[in-house]
Amino acid sequence: DILTTAFHPTAQSVLTARFNRAVWFGFMRFSRLLPARGRHFVLSWTMPVTVAGLLLFWLLGLLCGFALIYLPYISDAGAFASTVGRLGWGDAFYFSGLCLTSIGFGEILPGDALLRGVVIVEGMAGLLVVGVSIAYALAVFPVLPALRVLASTLNEETDGRVNAVPMVRRYLAADSAEALTARCRELATELRLLSEAHHTYPVLFYVHPKQAEQSFLRVLIVTQQLVLLLRYGVRRTDFATLVRDPRVVGLEASLIAVLRQLGNSLHLQVQPVTEVEEQRRLSAAYDALLQVLHEAHLRDDTQPTGAERQAYIRFQLVTEPYIHAYWANTGYTREELWGDYPPVLGTTAPIFDPNIADEPE
């Protein structure tokens, strides 16, 4: 389990995965008794407690495992010499703890050559676990600042709107479609890196920032909406180069790949969707998106073709099951994840609408 968790990035440890989920569900059940602010405060401690608990879990497993090796021989005077008299089953666990932590007070000494070898192995295992745990923590925690920076930057770029319309307007109003496609490429790379980090260190699935807009799931949701906007929202005839740009198409492909990689984890339970039941809801969502784009002057009132509508629905059917599976694993409400979070200092770059005459050019 230690080897798989810390040294095998393409494998998943079932034991560690179950331990992580057990800690998470324990925190979840307790947090439901608290108001929203207290709930997020408690859940924000899930990852630190899980990492520390995993170290203790490994140490306890080694302690008990080696104690069971010593147990049949602990009362044999030929196997163990003691200055405290006759030894019992509790002394087997005590001796195992002394060896594991390399304390070794000396009141219990192994006399058998094979048991002496076992003692050396246990002492080395204890040192190995501590070293591996420190390396594991040093590898996991640096991912968190990168996630916060991406989430905060994306929230500022979208003006806190989950539909990403302000971000697209800001670029297109300045005739910066090339910069927008370059940003899509950067975002695709950042998503891939964070997805690989989740795959290598699954404890990241249980990172719970106090602010929902700083969570990885919020980043995935905003990216999904950005792809919907650029690939299936704006008209291909109006923004042909932008819609078909390889970097925009690449962002869509990267998002789908990231979601599928996350969905293959033992930490998410992806539920299949019934397409017939979802068609009507997604069709209505598409009409709502078109209305938003029309109000933002990103699309005229031309009715979409059936192919455009079906392409939008198909993308939603591919991505939504993974988004909802991750959502079930976070502890946030729908309003918290899909709500708007205007930046604290306000919009960093005002959006000038060329359709309004009194705005500066």
C-alpha cells in the first residue's frame, strides 16, 4: 500500500483510497450538523487530517503486523530475554512499538537469530514510512497554491460569472481573439497538470477550500461553460476562426480527457444518464445560453440549426456525469458552485461595449 501510494503514480491503492473516503465521509456527516460557514471550515481540515491520519494508519498497520509475528514467541524465554519478568501478549505490541520507533529501552531483547532479523526489518520499515510520509506531504501540498492561483485568476477573468461570458467579451471587445485562444491553450495545460496531480495523489480529491470559487470543481465548471460558449454558443459564421481554432478545440478535448481520467478514479462514482430525459432540459439550457449571448452582443437573434443544438446537447451529456460525480464528493451546494462570485476589488478590466456610443474606444 505504501509502495503504490507514494511510488507508483499510475496505480491506485485500494486500501489508501478506502481510508481517504472513510475520513471524508466522517467529516461530511459531522459537518451536516453545522451551518454553512462552520461546515466549510470543518471540511477544509479534511485533507490535512487525512494526510496525517494516513501516516498513523501505516504506522499502526506495521506495529500490529510485526506484533503478530512476535506474539507466538513472546512468552518463550529462549526467544526473548526480559528484565521485567514473564512477558504476555501486550508486551508483543509494546516491543513492536519500540522497534518501529527505534526507541529500544532494552528491557526486552530478542535471543533468536531470526527474530533479531525481524527486529531490524521493522526498524528500517519505521524509518522508511516516516521518510515516505514526509516526501508525500512535500509533493502534495505544493499543488494547493497552484490550484488557488488558477481558480482565483479564472474567477477574475470571468468577473466571477460561472458562464464565462465576461471573459469572452473582454477579449473580443479588444479584438484579441488570438490572445483568447492562447489562454485556452494555457488553461488546457493547467487542467492536465492538476488532473495528473489528482491521479498521482488521490487525497487531492478531498481538498475543500472554504470558498467554493477556489475549488478545482469550480475551475472544471467554468472551463466547461467556456467551451460551451466558444464551441457551441457563438455562431460559426461570425467567429469561424475562433470556433475552429486548434487551441479552442484542444481545450475541449483536454477537458473531456481530464474528466474521464478523474472519473476512472476510485474516488468518484460516475452515474450514467438517460439521454431521453436529459434532452428537453439541455435544450432549454441551450436556449437560455443563446439569450445570454444575445444580451452580451456575442450572437444575434438568428435561430440555431438542429445540428448546433444537438452538438451542444452531446457535449453536455459527455461532461455532466463527471461534473456531478465530483460534485457529490465535495460538500458544496449547487448554489455555491454554480453561483457568481464577483472579485473582491471589482472587475479588473472594464468591458467596453462597442455597441454603446458613449463608451470610450
